[in-house]
Amino acid sequence: IVALAAVLVVLLVLAATPALMLSRMARMTAEVTTLMLPAYEGVRDFAYVTERRLAASRGVALSDEPRYRRELAAGRAAEDSALAVMIYHAPRLGPRFAAHVDTLRMLVARRDSLERSIGVDLRAGDIPAMPAFDAINAAAIHQVEQLRDALSDLTDLMLAENEEWAAQQRGAAVLLGIIAAAAALVL
């Protein structure tokens, strides 16, 4: 009777293993689609929009044409939107990602302030703030690269954890199968 009970318990655990695997896969899929992909898209969008925005900013600085002002305003809005996505997801993506987002946020605020002062300086015919503006932009682009690296590392870690978990599940299934076969032989 003990051997029969052991076989039944082992078979129940074996039957539950695929359900556990599917549950884990569903959680991973949800994490990828609701956290990782939106964060990657936010970083990508920020990088793209920032390049366009910088071109518009230079256009405003050089010619002050209305078209560049419109592009600059649209770029600011799109950049704010991409940054908001990163800020929203940062707490769930760990301290490294969050620190880079905070640094990027600070750089954007400094750049925006400096950008406004450059516009004032232009009317006076002098742009002394342009080297600082360029340095802030370079630092912001560096933060975007750091965010990409952080996301890549998080993705690698998540995949490694899931591979390890799957290997443990396979090992447990084999061990349980051996136990069930041994118990069945005893019967």
C-alpha cells in the first residue's frame, strides 16, 4: 500500500509539472510584454526623438524659422513621452536602470533650461552656452546607451533564470519518473 501511495503521489507531481512550466512561461511572457518590451521601446524612442529634437534645436538656434520651432515642440513632447515610459517602468527594472533613468531625467532638465537660455543668447548674437549644451547632449546619449546595456543584462539574467528553472524541472521529472518506475516494480 505504501508503494502504491508513493506511485500515486509521484504520478500526481509528474502530472503537475507541465502546469507549473506553463504557469512560469505565462509569467515570463507577461513580464516581457508588459515590462521589458515597453522599456526597450521607451529607450529606443527616446534615442530617436532626441536626435531629431537636437537637429530642430540647432535649426532654431541658427535660423529661428517657425518650422524648426514646431519640430522642436513636437520633439520635446515625444521625448517627454518616451522618458515617462522609462520612469514608469524603472522601479520594476532594478536600481541600475532606475539610476540611469534618474540621471537622464536630470540631464534633460538641465538641457531644457540651457536650451531656453541659448534662445535668449541668440537674440543677442552670442551663443556661449552651446559647448555646455553639446556636453549635456553627449551625456544624455551616453545614459541611453547605459539604459540599453542595463536592459540587455536584465534580459540575459531573465533568460538564464528561466533556463535554470527549466533544467531543474526536467531533472525533477526524470527523478520522479525513476521513483515511480521503482515503486511500480515493487508492486
